[in-house]
Amino acid sequence: MSQPRLLGGRYELDTVIGRGGMAEVYRARDLRLDRVVAVKTLRSDLARDPTFQARFRREAQSAASLNHPSVIAVYDTGEDMIGDTSIPYIVMEYVDGSTLRDLLRENRALLPDKALEITDGILRALDYSHRGGIVHRDIKPANVMMTRAHEVKVMDFGIARAMADSAATMTQTAQVIGTAQYLSPEQARGERVDARSDIYSTGCVLYELLTGKPPFTGDSPVAIAYQHVREEPVPPSQVDPEIPQWADAIVLKAMAKDAAHRYQNATEFRQEIQRVLQGQPVSSTAASTMLMGAQPGGTQVMGGYHGGPPQHTQVQRPVGDGYDLPPVRYDENGPERGGGGKKAAIWIALAVVFIGGAAAIGFLMSGGKGDDEKKVAVPQSIVDVPRKQAEAELTKLGLKLGDPTTDYNNDIRRGNVVTADPKPGSNVAEGSTVTLTISKGKRPPAEVDVPDVTGKPYSVAKNMLEERGFDVEKRVENSDTVPRLSVIRTDPSGGGKAPKNSTVRVFVSNGPNNLKVPTLTNSSQRAACAKLESLGLQCKVEKGFAPPDKPVAPGFVYDQSPGPDATVAPGDTVTIYVAQKPSPTPTIGPSGPTFPTFPDGDGG
């Protein structure tokens, strides 16, 4: 029987629970912490390609920077050697649940209020990531998980960021083949995206939760992308009359073609959802957006709607609170609605058509004027040079400068150019705007939880902190409340976070600042010294003959200095006077002289 594969001497791989275009995901056990985790590894056939190596490492960095209950957590990263090839891996939270893609199988729809609750969970994750400057760019049912406790968790933030840093477009990666149904118009046009692109994609997911099918379908990704750019979605209530019109208002505003007409951030979208769930009317801007809902064959002005609470009516194939979740899957790029059963060769062919089609859509959106424009190439030489030098080179070519963005980069020094949008090497019209991404230097190390060790013995606390990867620095303080050699506090405090491999200062109690000397007379020498040492005091022994007024057995204390209840400081010395054995006096008996024996107090 073969031994399980072990990564980093710690993670024992079990079964494969997901496969994607770039990685495989395993169920695994963390042997150190004895917990189940999910481990994503770069596919071995791609591991020799430095491009995929770099993408995977950037994914690990991006994903590890997010720490939120609605985002699947990243615990650790590392690399494993197979032969002479380095295989990077990411250790993630293992979620017991299923993706929305599996939940929506067979075109099942959800009750409107349940659909809103799930969407609210997605927006919680996006609100957190957007505040941190990270745009997901690939929100879809396959990237949203529901736990057995009905909690929402969003995954694959890192993949979206790793593919093209802060300027991802549809033409830059075949990743979009499975996600055309959730593309924003600006993604389909190959334009720069921001947080509002995620708002549009979330609106598409809400549409499918309500109706059981995505807002746009077609024979190819290009056909679907064209609809995102040109066509208005059929309002959900026209797909199913039992869907309330407040749902139309929310969905159509989220899916507005012009990003300026959408909810401008995840917080605004969530506030709208909370208003409706509490029985309040939708906002006036959402209601006005609803008047522009489209039907096949043209645009129709819908009857006015003044909002109201969710109607708990049944929709097509409803899924209630007690739905059964399918088995958990971590497929990175699994097919969306209608994609099952097609062979990989067909998808590869579609990729070629799709990428070419995306360029065609961009051409159409610009009015087809590209032939007469003078083209210049964004120079490759602007990468890894100081910002001013790059800007001077671009200006010399007749290009305009956009407001630069910043990002961490472990390979490019702070202040130098990481990349540009459009990308270096691409041809653009003279006078086009180029936006530089400037390095903020090396990414700070991933932060890990600092365990709360307050009140624990120092030896136990030290082991707990070292297991988390911290260095421990011991500091000693007096404390009137914390027992000696126990932890008073730590810096940083327990329950917070700190960079892995950083130092945690542990403040250990040396006992009270002022101590009272205990009564030691009539105790054995050993017992008296042990009591003093437990209080942090030094024990000095003087031996002599006990005076007649203090009769004690040899080896026992007949006096002490300082006396009982005297105040001393930790580390002070207390002298105990121990009775020694008297010189024996023989007794003459019938059998000759004998000597008396005395008990020895040294034995306790």
C-alpha cells in the first residue's frame, strides 16, 4: 500500500476534490494541528513553466491577504519538490458544503428572500475585498459556496488577481470561457475594470438565483459577451410572473450597462437588499432603472412599482431552507449552465473564437475607426524602471498618462513600474491613455492568529506560540494577581494577528511586588527552603544548637530572619536556622555503653 503524499512535512494529501485549468485541489489533513484542510497545488505538467509558477505564487499572495468570514481562508503556502521541479501549493480552509453552481443544477430557482440573503453574503465578501483594493473579476455560481450551516463563502479571489494584476481584461486569459454568462460589459469590451464590474456579475448571479437561468445565453461565449454589451436582460418577473417587481428593480440596477448607473459599491447594494428584506420600498434610483427593462423585440416601459416586502410565493422548482446540498467541489473553472458534457477540444476552439471575438466587439464599440489611426507600441522597456523615467518615455511617444495605481511586488523594487494598462508590447492609438502600476515593494508577510495564552504557564504558552511560527521573547514582571511563572499578557495581544515569524513578547509573572515572609519555624529544612523558593525568595541555611526555649528536633527550623510577616522583595534572601544534632552522651548499661539517636529533619 503506497504512503500518502506529504507536503511540507505537515499536510497529508487524501483525495482530489477539484481540478481546474491550472491547479488540482486535494482534501488533506494538517498533521500538526490535526484538522482537515483543502490543498491546492499547481499541476505538475505546468510546474516547469515560469509563467504559471509566477501566476500561482501571485494567487497565493493575493488570497493570503484576505481574512474575512465570507472569504475562504488561506492558512499557509509553500513549495514541494518532485524530482528537480518545484510545485507550489496553497493550504486553504476546507468548507463542508457545495457551490451555488451545484445548488442551481437542473435550472432550479430559489425563493426571492433566500436569493437576497445569499446575494447579501456575496456582497459582504466583496465589500471587504474592495475596501482592500482587490476586485474579484470572476463572480459566478461556481465561485460561491454554501456551507452546511447555510453560510456564504466566496473563493478564488487570488486567481482573478493573479491573471492580470489590476488591469484584467477578457482577452488576456482563457479563464473567461466558462464565465461569459457573468461578464460585465466593460470586461467584454476589453476595458479596465473596477469594483462595479463585480456588482454587475453579482447582479447576474442574483438573476439566476431568482429565475433558475442566467440572464444571457448563446451558442458561443462571443454571442453571450455581445449580449452583455448590447442587449438588455429580460426582467426576472417576465421570466416567472411570481417573482415580485422589486426583484426587477434591484437586478436591473445592478446590471446597468453604464457602470455609473449601477450600485456604486457593495455597501450600497447591500443596503438596498436590507431595505427590501425589512419590508421597505426600493430606492428611487432602483425603481427608475426598472422602467427601462427590456423584452425580446424591444424595450417596454413597465408599470410603476413602489416597493414592498418580499412576497413569500413559490417560484419555479423552489428551494426552501431545508434544501440538500450536493457534495462539496472545489473545481477551479468548472463549466457553468449548459456547459456540461462538451469535449475539451470544443472549448479550446471556442477560446480562439472568443478571444478574437472580444477584440471584434471592442472594435464595434469604438465605431470601427481603427484603420485610420496611427498606432504606437507601449514599450516593454518601461517595466522595472523608475516611474518618472517610464512616464517620460510614454510622453515622448505621444501617449497620455492616467492616474497610476500601486501594488506589492516581491521582485520589483519600490517606486519602479510593475506593469501598465494597456500592457507593455501592445499596440494602441497615438494619444491613448496608459496607466502605470507602481511597485509598493515586497508584500508584507502573511498574518496569522496570535493565540491567547494569558494565565497559562510560560512553558505551555511558549510551545503554543512557536507552533504558530512565532519567535518568543520572555519578559519578567511582578504581579499581585497572576501566579508566579504564569503569563500576564503578550505583545501583540492574544486574539489579534501578527506577521508569521515575527516576535511575540511574553510577560511572565514573578509574583507580587512585596512579599510577606511565611512562618518557617518547626518546619524541616527541605520544606522551609521549598516554600521560600516557590515565592521567588532565596533560602540561606545556618546550622546551630537550638536554645532551650526553642526545642526542635535536629534538621528542623528553630528560628528565621526576617521573621514571619516581614515584608521583602522578590529575590531577597531569608535565613533559616536549623538545629544540628547534639554530641551524643553514652549510657552505661548491662551490655556496655550505647548512644542515643535523633530524627533527621533534612528528610522532610
